[in-house]
Amino acid sequence: MSKEITFILVIVSMAVWVMVSREAVKPSKEIDWRKMITLLSAGSLSAFVITIMLFQSL
């Protein structure tokens, strides 16, 4: 993939992880667990894709 697509994916991944951290600092009773699980899944998938892309470029 091109460097531009990789860069966009990295920015999106960073934004997802910022949202995860903001949700995680809330008190336990206020956390929307469905949102948290969705964000964690999206963040993990994006991190995995970025890792694969970086290893392929070696």
C-alpha cells in the first residue's frame, strides 16, 4: 500500500486509541461497555493491520 494510506490509517488508529483512553478514565458506572468493546476491537484491528503493513515493507 502507499505511504499516504498507511499515514491515514495511523492517524485513524491514534484517534481510536485516544477515544478508548477517554472512555477508560470514566468511573466504572458511567462507562458505555458496548462502545468500549467496539473501540477496543477497532483499535486492535487497526494496530494489527499497521503491524502487517510495516513488516511487509521491510
